[in-house]
Amino acid sequence: MIDRRLVTNFDWTLIGIVSAICILGVLNIYSATVSYTPGSTPYYIKQINWMLFGLFVSIIVASLDYHILEDFSYWFYGFLILLLLCVLLVGKRSLGATRWLNLGLFSVQPSELMKIVIIVTFARYFNNYHTVGGLSFKDMLFPLGLLILPVIMIMKQPDLGTATLVILIAFAMSFYIGFRWSTIFTFIFVTIPLFWFTWSVYMKPYQKNRVLDFINPERSRLGSGYHIIQSKIAVGSGGFWGKGYVKGTQSQLRFLPEQHTDFAFSVFAEEWGFFGTLVLILLYLSLILWGLNIARRCNDRLGGLLAVGVTAMLFWHTVINIGMVIGLFPVVGVPLPFFSYGGTSMLTSMVAVGILQSISMRRFMF
């Protein structure tokens, strides 16, 4: 039986912000795909189904004591490593990448779920590992070992965007615990040759082109630089008030690539302009600040770590996606949480919200 205090402490602010972003996302997906609907079910209907299913999963996660996650964290980690291995061996190939497992009725992207699992795994480790004066490089050897294996497997798919996000989430949680200055300098010293090795060995030619196009999009206007050029045209042409709902020329005439997934923000910016994007960004800012507030109010170390990890995941997703579509970052396959079309992305984000809700609801119980 559910404790009555949990119902009383339900975080309506959190669910209200998420619902507002989801509704805007569904409306935007309808506009982005109204001129074409491949298959029998429109994308916006699929997104509604995933949103409702995600909310259901979120409620289930919120009803569970988040301390249970600590007990099963390494089991989750091992299971996701197995799924990532299955992706490399028998995964479904699409758009030049092998990132999905076909489960019959639907496909799942294990690399998305790894973001949640790395949060739970790092939270367990840091909750049980106490250090004085900040984390030394030796203290980071075990969590780095946990991090490197999934990152390498995700990069082999290849999916540089998700691999980068997993690293940033892990770094944010480690930063929350605190580093010694010697550790920071060691990481800087190690990172430089690591970047060179990644560029030379792991990055595919199209990924290198994305980085070069970020520096100079004009080098290949009709090739690898096409995405970012068209996206910047769409965002800039929206002006202050936008061109109006379902009236964006870049999206309706299909100049924008992946306009219902990675470049969904470009569609919204063209149709709703600076004013509309400001409202959307303020919603995301409210979500991030509320997540940090949940971490601040939490009465135990594990809950604080989980809340920081989840908030970092949502923050980096938002910053990288918006930065990508306006030319501040290289183009990587990072969706905008609750807004871009994608079943696994929506499910992962809703699980994250469920964890935040579980922490917020139990803040007076521990």
C-alpha cells in the first residue's frame, strides 16, 4: 500500500514543467511532419503513445524507494553492457549506424538507457566511497573503469553524441563530490593525447567532417555542411514572432534534415521566433533549476547524487542540442528531451523524471 505522505508530497511543479514541454513537442512534431507521413501511424501519434507510456513508467519509478536502485545498480550495469554487446553483434542498422535492437513490436536503443545506468552506478560508488579533500586520481580509477567500457562500445556503433553525454554526466557527478587540483591537472594532461587518439582511431570520416563543418560550414554547402546551414537559416528566418504554426518554409518544404528528431528546435524557432524559443528555453531552465533544488533539499547523499546526475543529463542534452542547431557545437545525434521525436529518448527522460520525483516525494522521510 502506498504511503499517504508520498501522495501529499507529490511534486506537481516537476510534472507540470515536463508536461508543458511534452505538449509543445507533440505540436511541433505534428507541424514538422504534416507534409509527409510515411507508414500507417503519424509521428505525432507515436510520440503521444510514447509520452503516455513514459508517464506510466515514470509513476512506477516514482512509487519505488530510490534506494532500491543502489542495490541493483551493478546488475543494471552488467545487463546494459550485454545489450550494448548485442547491438554490436546483431543490432539494427539505420542511417549508417548500428544503435538499435529490434525486439519485434518495437526497437530499443541501449545507449540511451546507459545514461540512466551510469547515473545509478556512479551514485552507488560515490555514496559508499568517502574521501577527504576531494577525489584523487587513484580514487577515480574504479569509476573510470566503469565508464570506459560502455563509452568505447557506444563509440563503436558509432554514436559519438551519446558517448560524449555519458562522459559529461559522469564528470558532473564526480565534480559534485569534488576534485583535488592534482586530479584536475592529471585529467587535462591525459585528455589531450586521448582526444588525438579518438580523432585518429575511433572517429569516422563523417564525424570528422561534422567537426570541420562546425569550424567552417561553408566548406561543403551541399554536402556535410548542409545540415547546419539549413538549420541556421530556419532559426534566423523566424525573427521575433516567427512565421506562424505550420507555416515554416524550411520545414514545410523539407529543406531541414531530421526535422522531427535532432533538428526539432529549428522547426520551432522558425515558426515561433525568438519569443517562442525564449519560452521553451525558460521551461528547460526551470526544469534544470528545479532538479538542482531537489538535490539541495534531499536529506541523504545517495538522493543528492542521483538528482545531480539526472539533472546533468537533462542539462547537457538541452545545451548540446540547442547549441548544435544554432552552430555553437558540431552536429551530433543528441535529441532535445521530451521535445524531439523518439521512443527510447522519451522513455529514458521519463525514467529520469521518475527518479527525481521519487527523491522529491521522500525528502521528509529520511
